[in-house]
Amino acid sequence: MPQISLYIDEKTHNEIEARAKLSQVSISKFIATILKTHFAKDWPTGFPSTFGSIHDESFVRHDVQDWSLDAPRESL
């Protein structure tokens, strides 16, 4: 498995160490989880349930009257 080295200040190291301990995982596992989450291409857990949760009159759906103005798209 590849390895990396990080040079960070003492304050940051202490914070990482404390959070890893709180999560009951090693520092390596803690950092790896953060990086995987950062690079994930999936929607966050529960994202679909947020649909319709904003109550703001400026968020309105506009019906498209003329689809000829739409960009050409590849048929799936």
C-alpha cells in the first residue's frame, strides 16, 4: 500500500490526533477517510431527502416552452 508523509504544525497534529482518538481509529485511517470523502464523486448520504426542503419563493421551476433552444445531447 502506498504511503505519504505530511509536514504539519504541532497544533494541527494535536487536533488530528484528538479527533482520530475520538473516532477510535488510527491517525492514518482518520486522514485516509477524510481524503476519500473529499475525493468521493457520490452524493452525500441523505441528499435525495433534501429535495423540496428549501421554502423560498425565488426557487421556482420554469416550464420550457421551446425545446429547440436546448443544447443538442447524445441519446442514451
